[in-house]
Amino acid sequence: MARPDIKDDRREQILDAFETCVARYGVEGATLGKTAEIAGLARPLIRHNVGNRDDLLAALVERFLAQSRSSTAALLDMLPAENRMEALIEILFDPRYANPQAVLVFNALSAAALEDRALGDHLQTWLGDFVDVLAREIAAAHSRADDKDVRAVAAGITGIYFNVEALHPINVPMSFSQDSKRAARLLLSTLARAT
């Protein structure tokens, strides 16, 4: 039996390969054979270390959601004490922080969620959590704003942000990112005018 640290390393190697497959070929096209090829391992080692394809998908979803939540927490930690929303919008729309692989994986998982209710539920919860994070930051910056308005602005900024992230793989012009950032700021400014 493999030592636990080697087994953990091998599991990460396999999940990295499966993530690459999902990003390239979608969930349906991400096979054990392609995963083994990308990982540079024999197919039986994939099954031994992670399991069958359903186990791989479940592990990938769990890891994707955990990494995303961890990245969001790290993002919040790097925000300054003052003008947090301005800094947050700067970071969200800065192409240097884009993660095209994560976008491709998310798009593939979203497409697969049409046929997988549990996966769809996980992604909806994840989306709701992200909107909640934005809403808390917005509410802190605009404490007198109506809660429904705060939620609407959080949802709008999330939609703009996800759209820009989804388009990074096609190398959208910088002007599009800048215009999207401006749109997010304009949306946020409606709360200042309303209070």
C-alpha cells in the first residue's frame, strides 16, 4: 500500500489531470483514459487512487468549490480596511487575477449540471455564497442602503464579473474589462445616490 503522502500527491496529480480534461473536453469528454494519459499514469492507478469516473467528478467538484472559497477568503484578507469595495472591484476586474482554467472548468460543470441535479445544487450554493460575500462587503460600505438593493447590486456585479471572467479565454480587449469595471462601479454608485 502506498504511503499516505504519496497517495495524496498521486490523488492531486490525478485531479489536476482530470481538471485539465474537463477544461478541454467538458465533463462528458473527460474520460479515465484521457485523464491517465495527461497524468502520465496507467489507467488502473487512476481507479486505485481516486476511483471511477463518478468518484473523479465528485472529487473534482469538491476540490473546485473548496479552492474557489479559499480564493475568495484570501481575496477578502488582502483588502484594505478602508475603501474595500473599490479595491475589491479593482481586483475582480484585473486580468492579472483571471484564472482561465477555472472558468473553463466552471463552464463545463455548469453544462453538466443540466443532467446532474446534485451538481447544479452545489454550483447554486457556491454562487449564492459568492453573492453573499459581495453583499456583506457592499452593506458594510453602504450601511444605510436597503437590503434588497444591496442584494441586487451584489448580483449585478457578480454577473458582470462572471461574464468578464468567462470571456478572458478569448482574449477580450482590455477596453472591455475596463468598461465592465466601470459598469460595476456605476452599479455600486446607485446605492450612494439612494441613501
